Amino acid sequence: KTALFINSNGAGKGLSLYNEAMITGGVKVKIEPANADFTAPTEALEVLGNVKASGAFMLAVYSNDSARDAAITSPTAGMIVFNTAGAKFQGYNGGSWDNLN
């Protein structure tokens, strides 16, 4: 396991970046009071805790439903994408994609 700790007191407090295997392409970011359990990330970027961002988030964009389904073979409830065919925001409800606008 490889970890990078950025802190000022040397006690494991602060921002911790971890990547167990570079081939997974994932990074887990934890802000925690102490160095607890580092487990393999489940996503390309997994943030535990609150997130504050300035600027905009870019959703995944697909030209139509077929392109979306080919790219996302195992969708997860709560996913949101933008479908340019009809300029639709779409959300996955756990069983199907719903148009959100």
C-alpha cells in the first residue's frame, strides 16, 4: 500500500491520498482525524466527507441512449448524464433511465 500524507503535525491528521495499485486508476481521498483503514478505492475518485467546489461539474455527455448504454454497462442508482439527443438530463433510478427535464 502506498499513501501520501499532507499534514502539519505528523500525527496522521490532514489530507491522505492512497493508491494500492496504479493499474486500478483509482485514488481515495480521506480527510480524517487519524490514519484509520485504507482500503482499495471503488471509484476513480472517491471522497469521504463533505465536498466544497467552486466552479462547475461536467456531467458525462452522450449523443443518444444507445451510446449511453454502450458506455455505461452497469449503471448505479443516482447516476446523472446529459443526452444531447433532445437535450435531456437523465438519471438512473436503479432500474431504468428517467428524463429529468
